[in-house]
Amino acid sequence: MSTVQQEPMGMNRTGIQMSPIDSKAMQELEPTVIADDGVGDMALAELRSDYIANADALGSVPLPGTLSGAVTVGMSLLKGDSPRILLDKLGERLAFERTGTRLYDALITKCEVMLEGDISMTIEDLDQIRADEARHFLMVADAIESLGGDPTSQTPSADLVGVESMGLVQVLNDPRTSIAQSLHAIVTAELSDKAGWETLVALADEHGLADMVERFTQALNEEREHLALTQTWYEEAIGLTYGDVELDDMASLSQPPPP
């Protein structure tokens, strides 16, 4: 069985054209049946507005659990910095790197069954990226502890990315999804991961944490490599080719000619 995705043609019954008689009847309903005076939409909007106005926050950034942590955070506040945002975003990356490790675990399991020689990706490649994700998780946990925070607590942004990532986890763990479909989800995760590390580097730099900036920049560069690799593998998996033109040269082709 080829790894390159070739979607099968089958009896897909989701479209309206599958039942022309019933679809015609649906479109010939009396105008009074389908008329919308806007009352229903207004009622739903009011209900949602009430929930929004009275909802609690998604969560809170926990107070430092150690004396040294309380001193560190207190000094930052006195200097006008906002350590709460940094700790929140550290919690976000911690949660996402944990999920990323699990995503690659699932992809490795799928590839052990389905991977053929049609694409350049190997199990060893995936093992290396999985190891990077796990190492990034430990790096962020150490960073949180160095600021007096508790890496086991869930910050608001950690809660947020946990919900955002649920669909990606479902895609990778669904036995019906192909390698190409799984790689599509992985690319989505890597795009988000790169953006998250860029934010974290900027925040660490804003707080004058040079050591963190150095380590986080290294992690960001590794995530950029992950993204480039997974994008290439995805394009190979869906059979995307450009003749004799290399994929890396496509960006230059899209640029306007020099004046």
C-alpha cells in the first residue's frame, strides 16, 4: 500500500445531490416556514451575552509557592514588569510541548504500521523530533521553577492550548486517518508551536532573562526545522510535485521581478 494519499471514491451520502427528490421538496417549502424575523437570533445573542457578562475567567496564574519565588515576582512587580504574563506563557508552552510529544508518539505508532518508501520521512526522524519536544518540555519546566513557579499548575493559557489541541490529538489517534492527514495536523501544531516560542523569546528578552532568551531561541530554531521538515513530508504525502523545481525554490518564483 502506497503512503502517498489517494482518496478513494465511494458512496458519499453527505451531499444534497444524493437525494434530488427530497432536496427539491426541501427547497420548495412555504416562505412562512423558513421566514426569519430575527427574533430567534436576537434571543440567542442575548443568552450568549448574559453568559459572557457573568462568566468567570478561564483561570488564574498561581502565586509563587516558594519564598524565593515570591521575592523574584515581587521585585519584578516593583520594577514595573509583568511576570504574570511570562509565567502564563511559560505554562502555555509547557502544556503544548507535552501535547506535541504525545502527537509524535501517535504518529510514530501510525507510521510503524503504514509508512512506505514514498516519502522521505523515517521513524528515526520522528523519534528525533519527539525527543526535541520532550526536551523542550523539561526546559520550560525548569524555567518556571527558576522563577519560583509551579510547573504542575495549569495557567489560563495552558488551559486554552489544551482545548485548542484536542482536535489535533483526535486526528492523530483516529485509526482511520492516513499519514498525510496526520501530517496535516502535525504541520498545524508546528505552526502554532513556532509562534508560541517567538512570543516566549520576546517576553524573556523584555524581562532581561538572557539565559532564557538563549535557550528559548535554540528551541525556536529547532521548531523552525521541525516545521520545514513536516511541511515537506506533508507535500510528499499528498503527491505534490513541481516537476524539476525544488520545493525550497517555490518562494523565489512567487516574488516579483526586480525593477
